[in-house]
Amino acid sequence: EFAVKETGNTEAFMRSEIDRYLGWPGQAISYKIGQREWVAARAEAMARDGDAFDLKAWHTRALKLGAIGLGQLRAELAR
């Protein structure tokens, strides 16, 4: 009831979300870790490239790397 009221989503959707979080408890934290790594890699590139940093080009390059581990992602983007 709380989640439905606060998010505006349907009860069915919120039940499925609750089941997903209870069934895969590590999923939410893994997304957060990935987000933090992404932001850190972008900040490093911005600091390294200064005014020459191109956000769109950085995102394109990062996404073209495909499904790789976070350590490998950081290493590739540091080049």
C-alpha cells in the first residue's frame, strides 16, 4: 500500500518489484556499485581531458565496449 501510494505505480507492479528484490537481494546493490563505477570513470575522464572532454563521445565509447566487468571497463576508459 505504501509503495503504491508513494510511487503511483499499480499494486501488481509493486508486488512484482517487491518479489524481485526479495528474490534477488544483491541486484539493487550491484546496480548501485555499477553506477558509482560509471560516475567515477566519467569523472576521471573529465579531469584528464579538461575542456576537451566530450560527454557524448565518452558515453558512446563506453557503451561500445559492451558487457564487460567493472574493472575492465575502468581500465579501458582510462586509456
